[in-house]
Amino acid sequence: MGQFGALKGQEPGNKGRRFPPEPLTPDEVAAIIGECSLRSRTGIRNRALLTALYRSGLRISEALVLKPSDVDFRRHSFRVLHGKGDRATVRGFHPSADDALARWIDTRKGLGLRNGPYFCTLDGGPLSDRYVRNLLHRLAEEARVEKRVHPHGLRHTFADELRAAGVDVVTISKLPGHSSIAVTSRYLDHLTNDRAVAALAAVELPELTA
């Protein structure tokens, strides 16, 4: 039997296709996550999962293999034992994710779950990346967000918000676990002409003298 939400043996519909990144705005992310129920157990789980992706830059493959013991609220970090290249690493998450993550931990305990993946089905089974992709697509439609919304787009959004907050590119490179600064630069190379013009207007240049 395949993972929850997966169609065994079927390739993703977007395999082999590349799309330009479309970072979300804070309001768009809030609207999407806001479609997750605050009361239902699946809603609490989905809200925690999407918040983790948004506020840590984790890859979906990394998030879905986390164990409860990998979440460290004191250091605000995840222990990722099987990152890209099968490397073990520690990755941070922003303190604004604390509440959603803690609520899901409490919910898991209420379900009698102690082991297995941190983000799991209500009986403790694994989730699939297909389930998360379909979830994001549905939530984006419900929130009336017209951009192409997918798990990797939340990594782009995370990096984009860090840059807007003035975080240097070296730090941004480390936080989502990029292999090099060059990869981070590609992540951030999606300024539209309008955004570039707006940025120029805010720059203080030397006075032009005749």
C-alpha cells in the first residue's frame, strides 16, 4: 500500500516541466493557511505542516520524515536526518511557528501517537507529498489565490521574505539548506521590472550636480 494521498506508480503531473517561481505575499500565505480548520485534527495538522514549510524553508521531503523528537522548541530548530544528498543537518524555524507546531504535538498526544512521523495521518501513518500538493492547490482555490501554489513555492517565499527583511544572502543560503550561495541567488532572481523600478525609487543616490 502506498502512502496516504499517493497513487502508487503514477508520476507527478508536472514531471519534467519547469515554471518560474511565484513567491506569495504575506496576505496570500495567511489566506491559504487560514483555510485550515483551527478545531479539526486534520486542520490543526495541516496548519502546522504548512506553517513549518513557510517559516523554515524545509523541503517537503524533509518535513514529511521528521520525528516528534526532531522538533526543538528551545532552539527553534528541526533536526533533519535525511536532507538533500542524504546529509544530516539542523535547520531553524521562526518563533512565529511555535503555536501551530505545539498545537499539533498536543493533538498527536491526544490521538495516542508517540512514534512515527511528526506530520502523519490520524492513525499515525505517513503523508505523501502528493497529498500536500493537492491540499495546497485546494486551499489556494478556496482562498482565491490565483498563483501556482505548491510546497516548493513556500521555500521561495521564505527566502524572498528573508531578503525583504534585510537578511544577508549567506544567511539565507544556510537557512533553507542550499548547497551554495549560487543556488540562493537563483532563488532570489525573480524580480519583476515593476519591483525593480520601485526598489530604485527608494534608493538614496548622490546628488546630481550640473
